[in-house]
Amino acid sequence: MYGTSHELIHIFGRYNLTLEQLFYQLNVTLKYFVVIPVALLFIVTTHPSEFAASLNKIGVNYKIAYSVSLALRYIPDIQRDYRNISQTQQARGIDISRNEKMAKRIKNISAIIIPLILSSLDRIEVISNAMELRGFGKYKKRSWYNEKKATKRDFITIFIGILIFVGSLWITFQNGSRFYNPFQ
């Protein structure tokens, strides 16, 4: 296997940069450039309660659907908390800019991440206590305030999504392997 590698650059006497590694890195980078904008578009355009009601309507347990709804609903709150904590720490003189060395920046970022995690855990505790006090999960089914009927366009979109999924599975396993390697 070592003889088939297309070596490009010999780095530091110990590491080799090959065409395969560059191709793999290009694929990983493309994956992130494709997935992240779609995920952000989904988060920005989807109403969490409507999404939870839709998940429940297609058979997902309402507890799971509501958990997804809560996660989507609190993304802006976590972003706001991050900005607030970051500005507070910077006002105290903690530098997270590129002017600091990497080890110092990681240590300084932990001064932001730890309070963010603790405030998120506090919020989770408050929400779970409120849900428990209101009897969440007591019944097998629940009603949804933002429930909408599925339209013809919804079914067409689901059908197209299934076609794309089946097509991608067919393409993936066409040559007997999950991975595409142009260097074979």
C-alpha cells in the first residue's frame, strides 16, 4: 500500500503529503461548505414549534420532538450569552485575538466556554423543572398549538427527498465501496 502513494512533498523528514491526502482534505472541506449553509438556512427559516409538531405528526415521539424544538429555540439565546460573556471577559482584559499565542488563546477561550456551559446547564435545569411541574410527559399524546396540515407541496417535497436519498445510496454503493478514490 505504501508504494502506491503519490508523494508530493516530503515534510520535516517524517511526514509525506500525498495526492490522496489532498483529495481527502478537499472532500472534507467541500462537505463542510455544503452542509453548514444548508443547516444554517434550516435553522433560520424553520419555526421550532411547527417543526416539532410536524415531527410528531410523522410518528416521532412528542418528547423527542419537543426536545428538538427546545434546542432550536435556544440557539439564539446561547449565541447572545456567548457574545455577552465574551465582551465581559474582554473588558476584564482577557485577549482572544490572534495577537496572543495559541496556548494562551485556548486558555482564554476556556474563560468564555466554561461560563457559557454553566449558564446553559442552569437554563436546562430551570426548563426541566418547569416542564416537570406542569406535568410534561404524563400522557401518551399531546396537542400542538402550531400544528399545520400537510399540503400537496409537502408530499412532493418528501417524495423528492426520498428519491435523492435512494439515488445517493445507489451511487454510493455502485462500485462496491462507499469511498470514491480516483487514484486506484
